[in-house]
Amino acid sequence: MDQIKIGKFIAEMRKQKGLTQRQLAETLLISDKTVSKWETGRGLPEVSLMMPLCEILDINVNELLSGERLAEEAYKQKAEENMMNLVKEAQESKKKIILSAMVAVLSLVAAVPLILISGLIELAVWTRILLNGIALTVIAAGIIIACILDRDAGAYECPHCHSRFVPEMGEYIMGAHTLTKRKLRCPSCGKKSYCQKRLTK
């Protein structure tokens, strides 16, 4: 899906209705920053907000996801394209998450024998330092690659304003987390909380 095109379409439909970003946001019980984020193509409306947004703008979900008004004959084709795009995005996110886990495991599998060899076999000090250095480099590289893949797989959803976002790498790494949630600051509403990982942006 073309987020820039969708954002411009939302802005155009909002203006046609004579609404400001703030008025639209208040009607949807979200921040005007969230509406601005949609309109500049930096995010898409949360699924739970799509129907209310479409009702306010007098469009349908298919038109929203297409970023344009649709003629009757193009409606079915666009609906199928939009559905396939969502499925494809979710599948790509799953692949990135699986690849992230595999990279982390493989880096540990590669590094542990080096650490064991340096600790269990009689070696010169410089050799021991070299083996441990290589092991730590492999672990660090694996963690960095795994973090990049996982961060870019889908997005995080704020429990307060329901906007979805991809956090900055520093915040992502430092955020306390469980398997499916990470403590992050939402760029739309500014609240810091445990945000749910979602497969689609």
C-alpha cells in the first residue's frame, strides 16, 4: 500500500468535509499528531479506526486503502489488491521475525564453542584473548542484525491512541520487553507504555 497516496487522500477528503486535523482527531478520540502522521504518509490508521474514519469522510475502506475514489468496475479489483497487500506485508513481517530469531541463535551457537575452547584448552594468552574477542564480536553482530530485522518487522501499537509506529533503534534496544510487547514512547500521543507488536504497519 502507498502510505503517501493514502495520506494525501485522507487530507483531501478531510478538507472536502471542512474539517481541521484537530476536529477530525477529536471526533475519533485521538491526537491531531496522529492525523498529521497519516496525512504525511508516516503511518496508517489503526484497523479499529478505519470504519469510523471512513464514515466521517464518507468513503469506504477499500477507497481508503487504495488512496482514491473508486468507480464501480474498479472496486472488486482494488479490494483484492488491498487484501493481497495486507497478507503479503504480514507474511514478510513473520519472515523477518523468524530470521531475527535464527540469526540470534546461530550467533550464539557459533560463539559458545570459541569461548569453551579458550577456557578449557591450554592456550597462549593472546590466543585466548583473540578467541574471546571473536566470540564477542559474533554475538554482538548477531544481536545487532536480529534487532534490526525484528524492529523493521511490522510496527508497535500504542495502547492509548492506537497509532502504529516503528521506534528509533536506540529506544527499541533500551525498551524493556516481553515476547510481544515493548515499553516505548508513542510519537503520536507522547505516552510511554508497553506497546503491542503488530505484523502490519
